[in-house]
Amino acid sequence: MTPISHYLILGAILFAVGMFGVLTRRNSIGILISIEIMLGAVNLNLVAFSRFAETSTLNGQVFAVFVMTVAAGEAAVGLALILALYRSVRTVFADKFNILKW
Amino acid sequence: MSWTDLFSASLAFKLLGLVAVVFAVMAVTLKNIFHCALSLAAMFFALSGVFVLLDADFLAVVQILIYVGAIVILMIFAIVLTERITSEAIKQTNQLLVPASILCAALLGAFIYVIRGAGWSAQVPVVQKETIKVIGRQLLSTHVEAFEVASVLLLAALVGAVFLGKEITKK
């Protein structure tokens, strides 16, 4: 069996890649894509701990189900917000969204 | 853990992990946002393969259903609804490129340092075969409050998405 540290390092790499995307993307849909990558990395960690720490209750997998629920809601609301913003600003680039400033 | 332990990983894990990381990097760096969404779908396929290696069969299927089947499709809808400006010439990254890479590399280094330094126990508990049964029981017994809150959250997200997505007509 592959040791747990390999799974955790894979999760860490995916999380760092996702964070890089969140920090550098201009396209707000790209930012949402990067956030989904980060959530997937967190899910991987939860499932790995659920396999290697305690398998009788599967708490980690239940938590991962909740993370997926929140991710689905977040994607739906986020994309609806982007569409609503696109209607008023006619762009999806995050550095053009300054209509809340004053 | 030492670097020689890297060879103790199974071939399937190495392949799936490599595919997942490559597609994740593609999803955050490609210029065409449509290709990014497709790379995200491929990354979630590889990640669900890793879930299968971790004996989480239910989560692997749910991951494909929800992420590839719903979220990526939603994103593609949003892309084709908004992108009249998807040309290769438009700059896709902001001015934070260098600081962000340094920060993420530092974060990754810290993660790997901590993970390698922690003393993980070598023994692996017995595999839980009835994952669906146990997850269902857990959802409706131990985590029933969280389950209800999640259903309210999904309802709120649904109503909010419909409200935000609706064309607001000036009276």
C-alpha cells in the first residue's frame, strides 16, 4: 500500500497549484476553476486520512461529501454572479470589476 | 520518510498523480479558458482514480458525477455565455505572477517539510468494504444536523443562483 505521505504530498501540490491560479488569474471563471482544484486537493486529504487513520466510521469520506456539496453550491452561485456581472460590465476579468468602489 | 520511499508508491498512484498534477497545472495556466475547463474535468477523473486507490469507491463515482457532470458543465455554460472576448491575445494573468509563484512554492515547501517530518504510523487499518452503507448511516445518524444544514444551503444556493441569473427588468 502506498504510504499516506504520498497522498498528502499530492494534495499539497494540487493545493499549491490551485492557489497559484487563484492569485494570478484575471478571468474570474478561471479563478473559480482554481478554487475547485483547491477543494479537490482538500477532498484528497480528507479521504486519505479516512483511509489511514480510522476506517470503521468513514468520517473523512462523510466530510468529503459535505465539501462537494458546498463546492456545488459555490460554483452555482459564483457562476450566476459572474453572469450577472457580465451583463452590467460586459467583461469577466476580475481587475475590471470595480463598480463597488464608489 | 526518505526519498527512497518514493519507489514504494504503486505504479497506478504515480501515473494518476502525475496526470492529476499535469492537468491541474494546465487548468491554471492555459490561455484559452475553455481548455482550462476541460483540463479541470480531466484532473477530476484522475483524482477519482486516486480515490479508488484509497478504497473510496462511492466518493470516486460521486466526484465524477458532481464535478465532471455538473460543475464543469456549468463552467462551460458560463464560458460560452460570457466569452466573446476569448482571444489568445488577451493577457490572462495579472501582475502578481512572480510574487504568487514564490508564495506558492514556499507554501508547497512548507507543506512537504511538515508532511515528511511528521511521524505517520506505518500500520494501516483494515479496509472498510461497505462504504455506501456506512456513509449513509453516518449521514443520517452522527452528522444529521450537518446534513440538514447542507440541504438548506443547497436550497439557498439554488434560489440565489436563479435570482442572480435572472434578467432584471427595469420597471
